[in-house]
Amino acid sequence: MSEQSIGQILKARRTELGFNLSEAEARTNVQKLYIVALEMDDYSAFPGEFYVKAYLKQYAEKLGLDATDLLLAHEAGTGLTTLEKDPTSEYRFVKPSERIEEEVVQEKNWRYYLPIIILSCVAVAILVGVGAIVFLNRSNDTNFIQDNATQTSVVSSTPISTTSSSEIISSSQTKVTTTGTGTNLTVSISNATQPVQAIFQLNSTASSWISVTNSDLAAAGITLDTTTTSKTVTINKEAKTAVISIGSSQGLTLTIANQKVDLSSIPAGQPATINLEIK
């Protein structure tokens, strides 16, 4: 018979089971640092006595040792007496297959089930979100159907009122406003019907050159004279502005959106610029 320290017993048992330090750490959930400290009987690595006893108990039980005897020996500051001929006779040998199965069952703490719990929570959240979306869409569809039914009943029960054509025209009538004086005018068009057209008409023997940007008129413009007395220019549909250049307003009339533009403020024989704003 001989007396062995707690660390010697722990190390002998680990060696008997065929565990290296990494395997022992994985199977006992005790860090290598503390395993080495326990097997070296060096407890200075632990934060306190409570942790020494806790890790000693956990490590001994995972190795299949009697943790109570080891804790009592630690408290007494002594080792344990074992038989020299068979130091491990007091411990039951566990087959590798049995040992793995037992340890797998013991190691299934809350950390083992954590991924399953997280995945389950995510799946439940997805199901709840899909259900909420379906429910909200169904509620909106129901409200839409009810609103349509209500509107249909209101329309069917309300007598149809007749509106004169003059009232309809006045509510959507195109308004042309001219501002400025001299050779620089601004023409604003409200409620314009696309496409906006500008009609130039020459009523004299003089000639007048005109050009219109953002329109179907060539960039070089056109000259009105006794041969060509009128020209209809279409403003590009997507354009919001255009610049009309006039070489001379003498005998020239301009109609935009079917409304005549006042050119009387332009000095006779002088070129002028008209800024067109389409709203």
C-alpha cells in the first residue's frame, strides 16, 4: 500500500482512460489550465477555494472517481492510500463504448441545446411574421371590398347630377398669363393640354425670323414672309420650359394653347425673347 496525492490519482485515472489533455478538457468541461493545476496539486491557478472544490468534484466525477473521498482528502491536506499491486482496483473500468455514451449524455447541458433553441425561436418568429402579414393583407382586402360595396351603394342611391359643358370647361380651362415688358416677356401656361402648340401668323409684307427651343422646329429656326405666312410649332411633350426668339414682332401674332399672346409691348422692329413656362 502507498499514499498518492490527489493530483497523482487524477492523472493516473486520466492516463488509464487514454485521454490526453485536449480530450480530457472536451469530456469533462474543465479547462486544460485547471486540469494541469489539479494533477500537479497546484491550486494557485484557481480564483479561490470554492473553485478548487468545484472543479475537483467535477473533474473527478467525469473520470469516474469517488469525488467525496478526494474532497475529504483535499480538506484534510493529505493524499489517499492505494494498493501498490493494483492502484486502480477500487475503480470500475469503463469500456470505451460505454464511456463515450455516458459522457455524451452527461455533457448535454443547456449549451448543447442552445443552437436548437435559437433555431426554434427563429422559426417561430418567421411563422408569426408570415401569419401577421397574411392577416393584415386579408384585413386590408376585406376593408377594400367593404369600402367598394359602400361606395357602390352610395353611387347607386345618389341621383346623377348633370353639369353643363361650360362648367366643365371652366374647371379645366387652360390659362395663359403674360408678364414683363419690352423685349423680354414671360408666358405662363396653367392646366395645359399636351402637346402645347404655338402658332405664328404674319399679317404684313415684312418678314420675321422665329425659333423655339424644346420643340419640333429646327434649331436654325424659320423665316416668315409673304411666301410662308404661318407656322405651327409643337412643344416637346416632356418639356416644362421653352424659349421663343422673334426677329421682329411687326405684323406678327402669336397664339399659344389656343390663346393669343399680347405682343404689343415689344418695340416695333426689335428682336424679342419670350420665356415659355408650362405648368
